[in-house]
Amino acid sequence: MATQYRTRTRIDAPITTVWGLLADVERMPDWTPSIKKVTLLAGTGLAVGTSVEMRQPRMPAMTWTIDEVTPMRHFRWWARIGGVATYADHWLEPRADGRKVEVRFAVRQTGPMAGLVGALTMRRTARYVDQEINGLKKASEAAVARDLR
């Protein structure tokens, strides 16, 4: 069984600004309250095989490993606890004018316990994903505003 949550937003910033913030995973706590701490465990930067320990409010610490990266466009990482594997995708698509980016985040849980875990945690997970995408939007647009001064 699988559970999932998806959200999207448009960010008024160039893709280089948005990707730069998103790709610096250790600094995610600077722009979202849904992540308390990210610690690099293996690898360097946003690359396949890089793994981090992530601490989130009211959730167990989880080790996330990056398994897909398309620079400036997409990355996915995944974590496993018990009978549940969680995959989190982050997509960026620049708009034609080059000054805006369509951003999509998705979280999917699979495995024998995914239905039960999803029923217990998906509301919180959705709230955290919304905080992450909204925090990325706010931080990206603030960076552009700073650059314009």
C-alpha cells in the first residue's frame, strides 16, 4: 500500500536562486520550521549517494539518501523506518520569462506498513511539506529583493 502528498507553487525568482537554496540541504532549517537540523553523513553536496540525518519536530530522526539528481531541475531522496520507505521529490521548472519557477514537492510512502503510518502521520507530513515549499518561496523571493537593493 502507498500514501502520498503533492503540492506546488510558483516562485518569483530565477531558477538559480531557488535551486541554490534547495540544494544547500544542510541549511534547510534556515528557511523552514519543519526541519530542526540536517547533518551530512556521507557524500558531498547534492549528489547521488549523499546521505543526511534529518531531525523534524515530533518525528524520529531519519537518514535520507539522495538517489536521483538532475541539476537545476530535480532531486529525490528516500528514507526507511521499519516497514515504510518514504520518497521525497523536489522538481523545479523555469517559466518562459526566466524570472519565475514552478516548484512541485511530493512525498510518497510505500511498504507493508505505509497505510497505517500514512493514516497516523500524513496530516503532519503534508503540513511539513507545505511549510517547506512556502519557506523556499519566501526565502527565494527575499533573496531576489535583497539583490535588487
